[in-house]
Amino acid sequence: MTTALFSIAGAVALLAAVMVVTSRRIVHAALWLVVALGAVAGCFGALHAEFVALVQILVYVGAIVVLVLFALMLTKAPTNPLPALTTRRSPFAAVVALVLALILGSGVVLAFGNEKLKPVPDGSAEAVGTAVFRTWVLPFEVLSVLLLAALIGAIVLSQRTGKKGD
Amino acid sequence: MPLIIPLLLAVALFCIGVYGVLARRNAITMLMSFELMLNAVNLNLIAFDAWHVDGLATGQTLAVFVITIAAAEIGLGLAIVLLLFRGHGHVDADAARDLLEQERGAEQ
């Protein structure tokens, strides 16, 4: 049951990911990204990581893709198909990706080819929250400082510095 | 369920992301490919967490942390992309060669 659910979600994620990197319309690529991220959230759910699946949907689909769509709007992205969206070196890129997939895939198969996993329901918000605030408190605080720094950096970058020499 | 299925899915997603970063020209589509790669990492973390249940929810906690870092990264990345658009009028990553020209000028 878990395997079937995971396989369906994984197949959807793969198809949508391929569409994200090959679609000739930028807005369509961004919308396929929603499908890919949602399908990966489904994979998380199939592995009994319900809280991470919900965070994935909230943060990725709810915030990041909306941010990407806003950026597309602000950069006047055309909605018609653009053949020039992919560079001429895309065959080389495909070769690099295939070789990397072969190396990583063979390594993973050699290392974990016979292992089985049995997902147990331990991915509730209570379990993850307890782990975050009991074991992982220091990384959590460091991460909040990092997020604040990124926020300030984004504000500073997007400020209009009209005056020269400022 | 064999552990190899999520791991191979993560490998495939990561390599699709690598292809996207290398082959795309628009900076925003490159950022979308970054997100695919980060998702592959998250899938690995969740799969290993389900395989090796340690009672600390290590993999899931780290996945939540990676999602947070992805949010910070996309915020900064899109701010830089908007800055590029404001200065150059395009978001073509191949045509943004300001640093390259400076380097060539310094050599001469």
C-alpha cells in the first residue's frame, strides 16, 4: 500500500519535474513546479512524515512558488513559448545529468540495494516539535538568525539606491 | 517497501535539477531547478529517517530546516534577480557577464 502510494506520487513528481526543466513557457514551468512539489509532499506523506508534508505544502507551494510567480510578473516574463529559454549547450547538460545519475544511482544501489524500510507513524507535529525544541534547539535558533539575515539582505538588495556614491 | 525506491527517485529529481540549472538561460527557471534539487535532498532525509528510526526524528527535523533554508535562499535569489533586471533589463544568466569583463580588463 505504502509502496503503491509512494510510486504513484513519485511518478507524478518525476513527470512534473521534467516538465519544469523542459517547458518552453516560463509560467507553465512555474505551475508545473507546484505539481512537482505537491507530489513530493505526497511522497513525504506516504513515508509517514505528515508534518513535513504539511510544511512542504505551506512553505513551498504556498510561499516559494507564489514568490517565483511574483518575480516572473515583475521581470515582465513573456507568456508565449520561448525557444531560446534553453541554451544551445542543453545536450551537454543532459550528458552531465545522465552521468551524474548513473554514478549516484549505482552508488545508492550498491550501498542500499537490499535494505527495507517500514514507515512507522512518528511524523506528527507533536513528535517533530518535541524533537526540534528538545534536541535541536541550538540549530533552530541559528536558523532563525540566518532567516533574519536573509530577510535583511533581501530588503537591502531591493532598496532603490538612486543617489550615486551612496 | 524497499529503501531503494525513494533513494532512486531522489537521484532522478536531483539530476533533473542539475540539467535545469545547466541548460536553462532564464535566472528564475534556474532558481526553480535549485528547488527541485533541494527537494531531492529532503526526500533522502525523510527516507533515511523512515529507515533508521532513531526516536529523535532527526531526518524530519533536518528536512524542516532545509525547507527553511530554501525559503531564505529563494528570497535572496529573487532579490538578486530583480536587481539584475533593474540594472540590465533582462534576467538572462548567460548575458550577465559584468564580472567577466572586469577580469579581462584587469589582465590587460
